[in-house]
Amino acid sequence: MPVLNLLKRWILPTALLLALGACAGDATTRSTGRYIDDATITASVKSKLIDDEMVKARNINVETYKGVVSLSGFVESKAEANQAVVLAQQVEGVKSVKDDLNVRQ
């Protein structure tokens, strides 16, 4: 019985805390929750780009890291690039947008 009490009081809670700590992020990595948030932001931005008639979404790559969205790829005009940035900025959770879009010559 004392082993069972030791297990309940110390070992299981300690193991749980260690497991939860492994999911936490630091300055250079994302936590599991942050990763999921970033994936959700990426999907939302892609969806907005697809729904917009001015933007050719298939030519734009979207990546999100800690709420910062990076747009890269090729667009037909600066207006299309600007529209993509505006749409990305409208998504909840986006902290900033990096525009690495190239206008085709």
C-alpha cells in the first residue's frame, strides 16, 4: 500500500508535469499549441487567398511561424501582391506579414 500511495502522490504527478513541459516552447521552438495555432493561421490565409478573385492562390506559398505569416511565390502585379498581404493581415492571430512575393516580368 505505501508504494501505491507514493505512486499516486509523487511519481504520476511528476511524470505528468514532465510530459507537459516537453510540449512547451522556448525562444527558438514552438509549443504544440503554437504549432497548431500557426497551422490554423496558414489554412485560414490560404482559404482567404483562394476565395479572392484577384489573387492566384496556387502561385503563393504561405508559411506561419509564431504568428508571423510569410508569403512567397509569384504574382502578376504589385496590386495582386498587396491584396494577398491585406487578406493575410485580416486573419485572426496574425501578428505580421512578410511579403516575399515576386512580380513576374
